[in-house]
Amino acid sequence: MIHRYHSDQKMLFGGNEREMRNWLLPNVLSSDNLNYVKLNRSEDACNQKDKQDFIVTKQAMCNVGLSRSQQQELFKVLSGILHLGNIEFISDDVTGPCEIDSEKQGVDTSVNAAAQLLGLDVDALTRCLAFRQITASHKRRKSVFMKPCLKDECHTRRDCLAKLLYARVFDWLVGFINGCTMARSWQSYIGLLDVYGFESFSFNSLEQLCINYANEKLQQHFVHNFLKAEQDDCQSEGIPWQFEDFTDNKTCLDVIEGNISIFALMNQQCKLNRHSDPSSFCEFLHDTISSASLSRAHISVTSPAFVVHHYAEKVTYQVDGLIEKNKDGIPAELVDLLKISSKKFVQQLVDANVTSLQSPSKTKGKKTTSTVVSKFKNSLDSLMATLHETTPHYIRCIKPSLECQPDSFDNVHVINQLRACGVLETIEISATGFPTRSAYSYCFVFFLY
């Protein structure tokens, strides 16, 4: 499901009548048949704001150099993704082949609309979603055949195609904006990093694990950078100071990303390329990793789960679906389907770094499995390398309450945020040294008179 803060809701409420016809979404607002977007029709004020925001969005696109035709091509792809989400399959037998559920209202319309908007042949699209390609090699001979997919597999392939397109649109848009706004040459730069917020819900999965892992890395960088600055100041002033009492989250990071860690064991399971039993993997995790930062879930948690002792707080992660999400395999036939699209823009989306989209990859003659956590870790490592080369300054944004209303201040909620992002410990560190500091020149003038 795509939330309100993405462009789809603004596009659906902000597009004019002509644009909605071009995107094949003329009656979408009178229907509840949008599986990827939860429309909010009850708040007229919010919907009016979506219309205004969409006008601002289109103007911002023009400002960075996106032509009107490029914008329309982009919105057509987004509309095609919305229609993909409405494609559903049916099977007469649990283990039998699937076909489009034509009896369900709007499904055939969405199939044809998705194919038209993405420049694909309808039969090729449905065949690619309902059948998977299997390649069998024997000595020098190679056989390729198509195997019918089960109903759940068809829906997984549909979602995989939608996610692939959405990710490539995002990457293309970021690359375009960077290309238009980047200076041709520079000696130094100012970078802005919007840090992830720590997440802990009633159900936590791979998404929360990655986000909280990033928070741990950034918190470690913050603490080390701040402690180093304090230490340098004290040493320059000849003030003795010990740092042993302050929290170090290295053990938590070792549990998540170390040689024998949650990420390592998840990737190991993905290499086996078979169904992973949640209970077995959970026991394997606890038997393999021995650390104070990892513990078993509370007895009240009935599903297989583990607890990571993060810097901010303990978080319980459910194992169910964890390995499947980590596989992130993009079937080659889905990429090949988009490459023969009649739309130049769709071809351009998948032609860029197309080798990195397909999984598995080969490194030095060996087949390696590309996973979500591997990609996320590599991206985060690259970010941390950049941060280590810069002089950081920090701005902590605190939400006064969950009500999002003026003059509303929740003490407990604020304290929890301050503790989670390390502000309270930062204050303790400052108080241990000399928090009130004045330049020598100021002190000289002040006490002279």
C-alpha cells in the first residue's frame, strides 16, 4: 500500500479530467478497487490540499528541467503501476495453473490499462506473470521451459514488477534532479542528510530491521564524533576525562551486521534457495549468535520472533516472511518484458544498470546471491564513508506530541524521543566536562572591567 505522502494520492486527486483520461484513470475516484493506494475521500480539505500540492509538484518538476511530456510519461508509468496492483489471478485447483480473474469487476480493465500505459502486449504481460522461466543445463546443452505459477506466485510476480518499476522511476528521477542541480566542478560541498526515524511497532519485519540498523550506525557515528570533539577540547585544555561510562552500541551492530550475525544468517538461508521455516530459523538464530544484544521474544509472543537490544530500546522482530523479503529476486523474464516495451521511457528505466537488477549475479566466476540486506548494507557503508570524510553538524527534530496539533506537548513522548536519539546522553557527556565555555578574549575583556 502506498501512503498519502507519496505522489499517487496527489496525482489521483490533483489530475485534471484530460490527464485522468490519458492515465486511464477516469473513474478511479468512484471505485474502491485500488489495491496499492488507500484513498481518503472523507476529508475534503485534505483532498483540496492534494490538488494544490499536485500543482506545486508539477511546477517543481518544470523548475528542475522536466518537460511536460516527460512528466506525462512519468505519471503514465505510475498509473500503470496502480493498474498492476488490481490484476488478480484465479485457479480451479490449488496446485494448478492460474489465469486472470476476469469475473472480478475491473480486473480485465486494469490488465488492458497496465499493458497500454507500459507499452506491453496484453498476452505477453499475463503470460509473464502467470509463468516462470526455468533454465536447465546439461553439459553444453541448455533447455528453457515455462512452468505455471501458483496463485500466490502470480501475485508475488505482479508485485515484483510493480516494485521494480517504482524503484526505477525513483532512481531515474533522483538521477535527473542531481544532473540538473549539480555543479560542474567544486572544491567543497554542503550535504544534507535526513536521518531515518527509529521504528518499533506491534509487528516489526525486515523494513524496521533495516531502518533501525541505519539508526544504530548513525548513532555510533554521532557518539564517536561528539566524544572525540569533547576529548580533543579537554586534551587541549589539559583536563583529565574518562569515557568508559558512556554507551557503545558496537555489540548491537555486531549482532546485526557482523561475520556471525542476523544479516549473515539471513543471507545464508537465501543461498539455499528453498522455503525457510520461521520456527527453525528463529532457533538457528538463537543457537548460533550469543550476545547480550540478542534475546528471545517474550512468552506472550506466539509467532517465531527475536529481540534486538537497540540503543534506543528493545525491539521484537517477527521471523515470518523475513527470509522471503530478503531474497529480492527479480525474475529475468520480467526485466526482458520491460525491455521490449513500445514506450521509450519504460525501456530507459530498465536499461540503466540492468545488470544490477537481475539476481543472482556473478563475481569472479562464482554465483552470488544479491539480497535486500546486502544492498542496504553496501549503500549504508558508502554513506558512512562519506560522513567520515566530512565535518558533521547535527539538528535533532523532536515531535511535541502525536496529535499534530498546536499547543500540544507530551512530556513522556518528548523524553522518549530525546533518549532514543541520544540527546539525553549527550547532555550527560557535556555536563561531565565544562558545558559553559567562553573564548579567552571574551573572558579577558569581561574580567578586565
